[in-house]
Amino acid sequence: MGFAALEEKEDHLHLAVVDGAVGLRGSLALKPPLSGGERPEGPGARARGGVSRFDEPGRGGSLRRIREVTLRQGGKLYVRSGEGAFLQEDVEWQVGAVPFLPGFQVSLRLPKKLFL
């Protein structure tokens, strides 16, 4: 179960998507070398590195690509899972420990001019 929300402001759009699934830790724990996605540094490492619990080529890069496009377009990215959070603005911020979230949250703030 999850939800999505879109907020329109004068100069930007803010999209947030949250699910109540197993989160980064639960997903990556299925492949032990990648476990630890719930730790405070987990979401940032995943957003920068592009990892997956699956071995097939091309998997695990979506969050990394979202981060790169968001940054290139002058947007902001917030990723949260477990007790960790990551914020990408003008510089990267490892938010650190936050209240536990069992699933996964990604929030994008993009300039409205991209959609006109």
C-alpha cells in the first residue's frame, strides 16, 4: 500500500511517492553484500551508486538516474527508507537518522518550466 501526491506551486512541482513495502533494507537484504539500506547512510549510497538485489544487467540504476536528472534540471530530491534519509539540493546532504519508515519514500521538486 502506498500513495502519491502532487503539489503545484507558482515556480515548481512537488511530487512525493511513498509505499509501505519492505523498503531498501528488506529488498537489499535478499542479497547479503548489499544489506544495510536502512542505516542512515543507506538511501544516499543507493541514490548515488545505483545498486539492485537482482543480478540482471540494467537493474538498480533508476534511483541513480532520477537523482542525476533532478540535479541537472535544478531540482531537489529527497529519499527516505528505514531510519535513513538523503537530500539532494545544490549539494548532497546525508540527513542521517530519521524516524523509522518501513517502506520507501521519494520526493522530487522540479522547476515548473520543465512542464510548460
